[in-house]
Amino acid sequence: MIDKQKAVFSEGNRTYDTGSDCDESNASGQMVVKVAAPTSTMVAADRVILGRGTAREEEGVIDSVSADASITLLANLVYNHTVTQEQTLDQESAAAQKNVYITATANLLVGETVVMSAGEAEEESGVIDAVVTDNYITLVDVLANTHAIARKCKHTAPTGIGVVEVIMLTESTVIDKSHCKRIAISLPSTWQTAGITFLGCNTPDGTFTQIVKATDIAEIAIASVVASKTIGMDGIVMQTLEAVPFIKLRSGVAATPVDQKAGKIITVMLME
């Protein structure tokens, strides 16, 4: 008897490749995201997520990459993605007015919260309403205190909002082969050329881990394969998979997974 299943590279099985961190503040309403060092996996048409897990989480699609400098998205950023910085007041900033005079305004953006005179008796915070380059920032509300020359103006970026990651679809949904030993798979015409490795678990909803051979602890793998192929498992691959009841397919190897992008559906054929 043949059991047919589908292994899908779906949004529910996302993985992430950390492309870089923002090394300058990036303002909402513009497409260029300045980052420290885009990795070689960051290329045009890749989807990226900024600030994953934070209040400023958003996704975008890369239009172009300027190596080790920036990425340009197809659409404007919705949120600020800022870096932590500290500036020095070069002129007294008096109570009851909104201007805070600082030596340099680089990386201070409208909408960010800054703290003046941190650790001092006159410490207070305010939200930036406008920035006059290398002269002063204007706050939404007036200052409650006067801040002297050489006091600090600090912005502390929330953890994670400056992290840029590539969204990858590298793992399939679960294949239940608990009643079968033999397996073959049929790749769709949209398959992106890649080798295939395997993750295994004793339950369908547990933690899936890399499947390796006992002889040398190397992961079992199907050699890099192009689209529209049907692959029968043989030799050590078949033997290693026999006793694993639930498996996932990984596109690529553990060290260098390959993004399959929009969900690919693989036909899985199982026999006892």
C-alpha cells in the first residue's frame, strides 16, 4: 500500500537568517535601511523582517543591496529603527521652552524619546518633535527643568528594533512515516536547486533535531538536486530514516540552508 502525503515549505515553518544590525538610525517613511554588514544571503527579492518580536516589527522586500552599507526596500519603513546614542549639550537649554541644544544631532529622529541630564537632579525625558541638524532638537512638550552646557541627551533604543533578518522557508511541514519504512519524494517545477537534509522527532509536535548517521555523525543528505525530479531514498539514507516516525525536510544543509521562498509543495510517497 502506498501512502501519499504533502511536505510544504510554508509560512508556518519560517526560519530566520540574521542579516545585520542597523548601525545608524533609520527613519520611517523612507526605503533605505543602513546596516553594518549585509550578509551574502541578502539579495534582491529577499523578504526581511525588522525588529522581530518588538512593537516595531515590520516586513519588507529588498530591492537592492549596497554591500556592508545598506539595503533598499521596495516600500517605505512604517517605523523608526534606531540605535542607541548620547549627545552633549553645547548651550544651556532652559525650562519652559522646547529646544534642547546639542553638539550633533546624528541618529536622533522625530518620535523618539530622549532623556536629558540622566542621573542628575534635573533629569527628565521628552519626545522629539523636530530636528535641526547639528543645532538643536525640538520636543513635543516644554522642558520642566534647565539643562546646563555639557549635560547629556541620551536615546536608548529598545532591544531588538534595529535587528534586520532575512525571512527564510527552509523546513517543510511534518511527514508522518510512522507506519512506513520506504520513502520517495517528488519535487515541484518551482523547486530552487538545493540539497535536502532531514530533521526527526518521535512525535509530530515535538522538537525536531538533525538526523545523522551513527558511523560518523554526519547528517544524511540528498545531493543538490534540481526541480521536477522524483527521488527514491537508497542506501544509508533509507536505512537511517527507517526508524524515525516523523520527519521534516530541510532545504540545504544545517550550516547553509537554502530559502525556498514562496511555499513549495513536495509529494511524499511512503510504503511499508
